[in-house]
Amino acid sequence: PGPSALTAALSVAGLPTDRFLFLGFAPKRATALRELLIEVAPVAATLVFYVAPHDLAAVLRVLAEQAAGRRIFLIREMTKVFETSYFGPVQAVLGQVQQETPKGEYTLVVEYVQPEAALVSPQLDVVAYVRGLMETKGLSRRDAIRAAAEHLNLSKREVYSLFTSETGS
């Protein structure tokens, strides 16, 4: 078989590959995507979608509300000059992607989380998001908190409070 975005993305995603479920292109309508995510929730497998650039933000927003405790790997333009990839909590990747103009076809790999582990505190997602901005964008703590507040529609005070209560700094 020749090259495939599905297998190539799985091989570099850093997520479990012993079982995966390929779902083709993510549904365009948010309602249809929500229903699909509910339907496949009991399946103990990493999920893989293709996502069109004009649907990317909407798909990630639905994932952020339906699968907040999961990490994702998102890659575009695989094996090409402008290959770009993102990895982390859904909300963090959404914030990074919203800063750019989506171009090219995307492959989205979604981590499977045991049902009891899916109940992750939103506080941890905010902390992970701030840390992700600091690490990937090279932002200072102050600038990362400001950017996170803007992207997550929270006040800077809320983000600062969540970040410092979790990290102790």
C-alpha cells in the first residue's frame, strides 16, 4: 500500500495505536459530530478523522466540549514543505489553531480516555493551555496568561488564579 495520512498521522501522534477507529471526514454539522462522538464514546480506541480546513475550528470546539479531558494530535500538509502539527489538550490546540488561517487538509487523532479518567478538571486544561503557550510560542508567563484568557473567553484574573493555584507560582 502507498502512503496514507491515516497511518502516517498515527505513527507520529504519540498516542496508542493498538486499536484505532477511522471515522473519515468529521461531520460538518456540530449536532451530527456530537451524536457521532456519543456513539463512539464506549469504543476503547484512538479516533482518527480527516478535517477540511473550513470546518476545523468548529470541529475542535465540539471536541472541546464533548471530549475536554483528551489530548489530540492535529497535522496538516503531511510530508510537504508547510507541514504543521499540534499536540496537547483539545482546548490548547484550539487556541493555537484559531491564531492561524487554516489551509490544507488536516488529520485529527483523538486520544481514548478511560471513562473515569475523562472527568478532568477544567482547571488542569487551563494550566496545560498556559504551559503549552509558554513552551510552544515562547511566551512569558504574563503573556501566556493574557493570550489564554483571550482565547478561552475568561478574565485574566481567572486564568492567573487557576494557573497559580495549580502550579504554586
